[in-house]
Amino acid sequence: MAQQDDNLLKKVVSHAKEYGFIFPSSEIYDGLGAVYDYGQNGVELKNNLKEYWWRFMTQVQDNIVGIDSAIFMHPTIWKASGHVDAFNDPMVDNKDSKKRYRADVLIEEALDKIQEKIDKEVEKAAKRFGDSFDKVMFVSTNPRVQEYVKKINEANERLKNAMSSSDMASMKQLMTDLEIADPVSGTRNWTDVRQFNLMFSTEMGSIAEEANKIYLRPETAQGIFVNFLNVQKTGRMKIPFGIAQIGKAFRNEIVARQFIFRMREFEQMEMQFFVKPGDEMNWYAFWKEQRLKWHHALGLGSENYRFHDHLNLAHYANAACDIQFNFPMGFKELEGIHSRTDFDLKSHEKYSGKKLQYFDTESNQSFIPYVIETSIGLDRLFLATLSSAYKEEKLEDGSDRVVLSIPPALAPHKVAVLPLVKKDGLPEKAETILHDLKFEFSSYYEDKDTIGKRYRRMDAIGTPYCVTVDHQTLQDDTVTIRHRDTMQQDRVAVASLRDRLAEDCSMVSLLKNIK
């Protein structure tokens, strides 16, 4: 089990602000809860993450196209999707700490602690029995482990039933039976559990009395579903095919914390893949595999990912799982993959009165397609990238450095061009080199402070290469190129810089890593 590292999260938050990645929104007015602004380096990293996803979906895949739908949509859309009636979280307060929580999250965290006990028992047994240890046999026969497993299974079944029937009293009883205490006060003095709708509402119209209530979209998927036929017909798309979208979504979260992991305004990258009814489970397995390969190609460590199957399925799904990432807070959801059946298109067909069916010319039949969804939180991907890239190193000379080992293709700046000193024609030569590179690579120029301090600043924002222009450059047109991760320095010709950077920093190279 991954251990929570609050200290790492605090360091990442501080570093993100100090080096222009993420700022608290409205900070001069003391901020706004769970809302953040992306700074000059953050927006570059964020845009690169978008490009990596977008190009994989709409360029590498042969049968996926993209759209950009509006944030405001007809309010009946959210009635059809189930959000008006069912988009709720179970909320509970501790009377002593005055803190508010999601009851289902508290229960899931309690079950995770029981799972940790199982893992410890397995670990102890593995050490005791050595090479002869049979984990499957041990888990299925050890009385203590079996008791833990039984407790987890029974609690999961009770949680599933309570969530599906909106039985908040049963959820409160489950919290009591699991002896869940408030992590702040340590007491079990809970209020009743009650439902809380997560959608932000506003009004559309020039006069309030005549206004129509509309919602800020809580997800981007519905914009894809209501445009299904528009895209299919104008793009002459044949099933199976997908529609991708990147966009803002808004949720009035009960508990918005852990930096940018859970925010009230966030960005999603979603793809809805339309398939023949009956083929959905094959495509579900396909997209699980494809998405995990996409993540692994980033090089953030394959051990930091795992699948987590949903026991409590949403009203629209017949299968669902998360790709979880080992954040500083432990393993948490990064991306969801869902088999949404034909719920969405069928519901919109019912509420709109318009046919949303696909005509298959081969079988000469019309049908409502089934849908496989992949949905990743862009802000969570940003946090995963930043937190795994953050490193503190002790160097051979006894000094320290903080470095962001961001994959080169995603780094805010690919190269920094640095004159050794601010005289003797070196700045002019450096600016000439910069001008040649900046049309292909996001480049940075700096001539303030010693070269060592400038290297450290570039390490701290994740710049993979520094090019130093010195007096020898003026003689033979060569420069020193320094590698961020190894700090190794090589002498290369200025004419070879473009090819050198393209090999390591291009998005094409990153996409080709996806096996």
C-alpha cells in the first residue's frame, strides 16, 4: 500500500507557487476556496499535457475526432442525464471539529485501512515462509485475513446498497459499525448523513423574474452525446468511432482539498467511443489497455499506477474502473474508464423527442450505440506529473538542488540559452541562437547571476537542456549543452542543436513510446 506523504505535497505546493506553476486564485483578496490559477510555467506544462492527450486521441487513432461544446447547455440535458435528480454526494459533519466530509469517502478510507492490515499479514507471512510462500493459499485459509476480507466485502455491499437506494440512515449506521472517527477531533460525534447536489446553477435572461435556471456543466460528456448525430453525419463516421473533448467543468464539492486534486472549477479530457451493442466489453478491455500504455509512456514509473474496479456502479454503467496514481496522498483516481451502455443516448432521445440512432448499412438496421468512456482530470494529471518529477538531491560537492524531472516533451521550456557572461558579444550570440530555436522549441533566455545559479533555476522549473554560450563559441561556433537530470555537459556544434533537441523533446518521440 502506498503511504501518504503530506510533507511532499506541502513541498510541491510551495514549489509550484515559487516557480510560477500554480497560484491561489484571487490571492490579493485572501483567495477563493479550492480555486487556483496556472502561472506562466504551469500553463505551458498544462498545454503540453493537453497536446499529448489530444494528439493521441485525434491524430494517432484513426477513428476519433474532436469537438468543443458550450459550457452552458439546455437545462433539460441535465434532467435527461440524471444529474438533476442523482448527482449527489452523501455529506456528514463532525459536531466537535465542525469539519465536513463525504460519508462514502470516509467509509472507503476505513476499508483501505483494513486492507492495509491484510497486506501486513501477507508481508509478515512472506518473510516467515520465504520462497515457499503461496500468497493465494495464505489469503484464502488464514483465519484473521479471512475475517478482514469478510468485513470488507460486507461493508462494500452495504455501501453499494445505501448509495443506490439513497439510504442515508444505512450509511450513517455503516459509519457507526466501522467505528469511523473524525481524523481531526478523533470523535465519532457525527450528524446525520444527507444528500448534497453538486451542480452550480445560475440564471439566463435579462430580467431575473423571466430568467431560466441553467447549470454550469458538471462534466463535458453530455456535450458529446447531444452532438452525436451532428458529428456522425457531417464526419461520415462509421461505428466504432469516438468523439474527444477537452473543457472546463464545475462541481460544488463538499470537500475540496489536497491542492489541485479536487477543485470546484477543473478541466477534463474525455472521449466517448460509440460501439455496437454486445461489443462493449471487448472495447472496454481495449481502452483499459490503451489508456494504461499512454500513462506508462510518460515515464512516471509503472509502479505508480494500478487499476481499481468499481464495486458501486453509477446508474448509467455496466462496468467501470479507475486508473489510480500514487499521489503524495496515496493511490487516488487519475482516470476513469466506464462502459456507459446506451443510457445517455437513449435518455436524450426520450427527453428531446429526436431520434439518436445509428443506421448500419451492412445490416440495414438502426440501433442506439453503446458507449465506452475514458475520462481523465487534467489538473490531476498535472499534479501527478509535478509530484513525481519533484526531487531533492545532494550533490558531490555537498550542495543541494531541487530539480523537476518533467518528461522533456512536456517541459514548459525545452532549452535555456545562457551567455556565460554579460559582455564580449556573448549575449548577442546567445540571442541569435535563441532566435533560431524558438520557432520550434519553447526557449528561455537569461543573463542575470552566475551560470551556476541560472542552472539551478532551470533545474527548478524542469528545463531539460541548458545551452551555454562562451568565448569559444565565438571562435568555433560550438556551445556547451547541459543535461538537466545527469548534469552532464557536452560540447556540440550550434548547427546540431536543432536535431539534438528534436530527438529528445518532441511530442512525436513521446507518442512513439506508446507501445
